[in-house]
Amino acid sequence: MKKPFRMAASLVLAGVMTFTAVGCSKTPASDVGQAPAQSAAGDAGKGAADNKPITLTGFSGNNANWDDMQSEVGKIIQQKTGVSLKMEFSLSSTDQKIPLMISSGQYPDLILPSGDAGKLVDAGALIDLTDLIDKYAPNLKKIYGPYMKRLRWSNDDHAIYVLPTLGGVDQTDFDAGGIFALQHAVVKELGYPKIRTLQDYENVIKTYKDKHPTIDGKPTIGLSLNADDWRILISVTNPAVYATGLQDDGEFYIDPKTYQASLHYLRPEEKEYFRWLNHMNDIGLMDPESFVQKFDQYNAKIASGRVLGLIDAWWDIGGGVDALNKDGKSDRTYGFYPVTMNENIKDHSFQDRGYLAGWGTAITKSNKDPVRTIKFLDWLASDEAQVLNNWGVEGVDYKVENGKRVIPPDQLERRTKDTANWQKATGIGNYGGFSARWGDGVTDPTGNTYTTNNVEQIVQKYPDAAKDVLSHYNAKTWKDLFPKKEEFPVKPWGAAWNIPMPTGSDADVIFQKCEEIMKKRVPEAILAKPDQFDTVWQNFMNDLDKAGAKKLGEMYTKLVQDRVKLWNE
């Protein structure tokens, strides 16, 4: 799981209940279940006035900002649809709630199963949504449009079990999502140096730390990593992929010509990235608590303003960054740089994957009114609902000036400096990820974008310290520093982390063994004495070989090849 790394896909459930964890429709649909005028969706408009109260139960990944539909946005959704959501959330990545559901045969009405959809399909827990979409969901058909093939489960089973909500359709990414981060105060004091390679990154951290051994009376930390539970994938192993010139495909490397798959850390190039981390630890630039600290401790360090560099996704450092902004320490927040092993390697962050489909919302066999439920999900995909979920209430959260939606300065400050409390209070962002939505940059019939994410809004949200740093690099956003998507081919398999592995299969069993080996050996290699690194790494390779890594690659290759066929036949 990731995003921009694999695990972000899971966090889209802190997200996907932002469902974001971060909308082209031409005909508004302003009432529940109501099809656009002259729709060919048969009886999709029937029952449009049927908004008698109904409660739908649901289960999803954690969302600390869930408002229980008590926010203004939540109340409007209830008023428009008659639907109340009674949600239950997982407590962690190791939560066993879904296996327990399968064991008992009892399911909520709606479920956002993340990577567990395969288990639910195998158990017969999810219903096929194909006919429901065709008969009752004109908004869903309009948005998914040319990507409907990507909603099919497999080459052997063309049923649609999940409405993809992992990302918006026709998405344009306007900003960098993380990886190699440096405090604005650091690059400013050092005269805005070139930051392109690992050596550049290391030099900046070392120079500043030598000059400032303490910050606000506490020891300065050069670089901190977050290895708490699954986050080791985001902050420790995934960056090796980007630093060596690839884009995240989960735990796998996919040969772009043959689609042959192998665990990505088997690549010799990545060994050298981990050797660099070993070096950073050896010279005292890496936080010695990186592999023992918990997520809250990590963000507390960030909030203290004394961590100069981070290797992480933006959504994983949000708590610490929000605290810095609220404390008026925006110069201690971070910018993102396209750092790779050397200047001959390009960062592939913005390589085009196409529409990913994959993880999202499913209706279970326990649901007593699938028609009412699909109409509710279809309304959430309407123009009206998408504007509500992204912008909020007109006159309260935004206003319209000369036909353009504008966020007032006071509301923008709340969104930027107190994001968690703002989201829970307003409900904005809590409902979009239940259903299909347009991505950033897509415009609605009024000429405004469905989402608030565009270059102008992004720049407006930046603190002055970020704007200053970017101006010295002749850039408006962090994305401007990175290679453009046009420099790379589109990936025909999308993202490998989005390809489900059959539950309980040989591939699944071997994969779990390899993951456990990785979680032990990678920290061991990074923390070893430099003269012991090669020995530890070879032990890592030997362990993977004994666990069946080669066989795993062969089996995953078949899954990737099947995905390419399914999406492109």
C-alpha cells in the first residue's frame, strides 16, 4: 500500500475518508438519484424524491476527522438524500475486523476494504454492481466513462465489486507529494543551494547541523525516518525506488518491456541507497530513534522544529507540520526536492499511471436496499455533491465573485493552519471518497474546478517561507522542480501495488514471509557498522531466496501481465 507510495493507498482511508489520506461532468444533477435531463439511464430518475430517512452502516480505514454527519456538510447530505452513515473504523493496519466479518458472515451495508477486497470477494461477501450502475447511476457512468473496463475484477470475472475511490478521474497533480524534504530555514540560510543528489541533500543537512547543534535548546536532528508498523514502506524502503529512478510499484519492480516482476530491493542499485542510509547513521546525521519511535513521537519531533530533513510522504508528516504552522514556525516546515542517487537519474514521481481504479467502496450482501444505496453513491458523484464536499457551503466556506469560486482569507487560514479541526467541524473532504469523483484540474459546467486544488490555490496556501524558497529556485510549486510526466511513458499496468494478490495463495504466503524478512533485515543493515553492511545485506538476500522470492516474482509477473490484458484488451 502506498501513495505517492504504495501505502498511501491505505491512507487514502484516512484520506479516502477525506476520503482523502488528499473531480469532466457537463450536466449537473442536483437531486438525490436524479439523472441529468434526457438521460439514457432508463429508470435512473425513479425514486429521486425517495429521501425518507435510512441508516447505512459502513466500515473503513481510520479517519480521525470523521464528523459523524454532524457538520454542516454532513447535515446537508442527510437532508438531500435521507441517508445517515453509521461508520466504524479500523484501529490499525493489523486490525482483524474484516477477517472476523468473514468468519461470522455478518457485514455492514457499505465497506471500504482497502487491500482486503480479495478476501471479501473470495468469501462471496460483495455484490456485483454492474447492473445497478447501468440502471441507477448516471453520474457514476459519466465519470468512469472510458475507464469502465478498469472496474472489472479480473480476466475470469468481469463483475464490478468495488467503486474506485482511490483517486479522482482525469487527475492532474499540481504539487509534489513528498519524499525528500528539507526545512525552509535550512536552504534559506545556506543560500538556496542546488539540491539534486543524495550527496547534495546530505551536505545541506550536515552543514546546517554543524552550525546549529541545537534548535530552541534541544539537539538538532539531521534526518528522521518513520518506521512505525507499515510506515516503514513509506519512509524507509519506498524512497529507494525513487532515488534509483523508478516510480512506486509497491514492493515490486516491474520491467517496463517484459512486465517481469521481482521484489524491488533485490536490485543492486537499491543496495547502494541503503548503504547511504547506513552512512548517514554512521556519521550521526540520522535520528538514532528512527526504528523505535512511534508515529506520534515522530510527529512530535517534527512539531518541535528541530528535524532538518525527512524522507516521507506529505500526508504522513501533516500533524507535525500543522503544529509548526499554528505556532508561527512556518520557516521550519518543509519543501520537497527531486533527489536521486546521481544527476544521471531522473525522479519518476510524476510518471503517468493512467486512471488506477482499484480500491474503493463496495456494497455487501448484507445490504437490504442496494438500489437506494447505489443511488446515494451516485448522488455523491453528482456535480452538486462534489462541489459541496470540496468547497463547502456557499457564503460560509466560499463565495462566488464574477463567476469564480473564491475561498475567503479567514477560511483559507483555517484550512491551512488547523486542517484537522477544520475538516471535522465543516465536514469538507469527509464524503468525497465514498464514490467516484473528478480529479484536480477538471472543470464543472460553471467553468470552475471541482476541487480546490489548482496552482493558484496551492500557492495561496503556501506559507511565505515556502514562497520565498521557491522564488529562489524559479518555481511556483514544488512540482516545478521535478521532471514532467511527458518525459516518461504511461505505465500500462497502472501501479503494481493496486493489483490484488489472491488471498492465501502461494504468492500471498511467500510475500508475507518476505515482508517480515525485510522489516528485520533493512533496519539491521542501516544500523550496522559500515564494514558489516555487505554481510548483513547478503544475509538479507539469502533469506529472501530461501523464502521463495524468485517464485514470488514469477507468480506476480502473471498478475501484472493479466492486468495489462484486462485493462487494454
